[in-house]
Amino acid sequence: MQSSCEKEFHRIIRTEFPYKVEKLTQVSIPVDHDIKLAATIWMPQNNNIQSVDEEKFATILEYIPYRKSDWTSRRDEIRLKYFSGFGYVSIRVDIRGTGNSQGIFDDEYSEQELSDGLKILEWIQNQKWSNGKVVIYGKSWAGFNGLQIGYLQPKNLSGIISAYSTDDRYNNDIHYYGGCLIAQEALSWSTQMLLWLSIPPKGEKARLHTSRTSLILH
């Protein structure tokens, strides 16, 4: 039997939208000649025009390392599908070396991560469905890298929606506060990230796991 809270929660999840939504789960975004990042795209489909291909959309991008195919899949389906239902292309990308993306993860908000982010923006702008406007959206990790990519002032970034993040990681961060290391958090967070990065990619991408595991062991 559902509690009153559960019933109330189910009532507020919207299921009807101005746009129908098509979900594309096996999208690859090239960032280097031999590296592709895994993405899921929620694409708005408008039945009120003759050709959906003729309509172009703004894009909402979330770019994080938390395994889109399993760890955040349920959350992503609710949030990003919601945006697409109102006429935005919503894209969820696994950072290099995480989830189903190729390559090796090197560090938090690294130069490589930000460089890949710029290439994702360029890729989006070149798609036939894009109107050239892209917003980076997210909290915590996606809030941090959104601000840092924005600092690079890419011409194809229209805006940033950043929550639970900061532009001063030395004085006000999850790892440092007032310049002091938050040691209690350091061990638990690093252990948790090691666990996530050690799990094989899901499905056909599992073959990528060999190169990652060898690096972790060394």
C-alpha cells in the first residue's frame, strides 16, 4: 500500500508535454581521433509541424562522471526528459574514462575534462537539430565544471545553471574550506570514486574496462 507521501510524489511527476520525446542511448561524441564520449540524448519531437528535422532546438548539457547507464539513469530520465518535453535537446555525457566513455579519467575538473567539454559544445553546435544555443546545467560536479568551462568563454556557450558549486575551490569547496583540507571527507570520497571508476562499463562497452583496470592497479 502506498503512503500518502508516495501518492503525492507520483502526482507531481508530469507525463504530458508540448513535445513528445525520443531517447537516444548509444550516442558517441568524438573528442580526440581515438576517443569518444558516451552520451544519452532526449530529443523533442513536435507533431504539430510537417517535418521535425526542420525545427532547431537549444540544448541543455549535463557533463559528469556518474555512470549515465546505471547510477544516474533513473534521475536523468525524469529531469532531462522533462526539459525535452518543453522543446530542449537534453544531453547527458559521461566524462572521459567514466561510465561508458572511452579513455582514462585523470582528475577532477582537469584540463583534459575542460578541453573535452569545449569539444562537446562544438559537436552540439554542428548538429542539424541545434540552433547554436547551449546551456551547461547541473549541481556539484556539473556545477563546478560548468563554471570552469564558462570561464574559458567559449562562443558557443549561451549560459550556465550551476548549483552547489563555487568559483573559489580553495576557500569554499567540498575538499577545502578557508584553505584547510577537509580530511574527514577526503578518504570517503576518494574511495567512492575509485569504486565507481572500477566498475566495468555497461553492456557492449565492457571491453573498455581492461585498460582502466590496468591503470588503477598500477
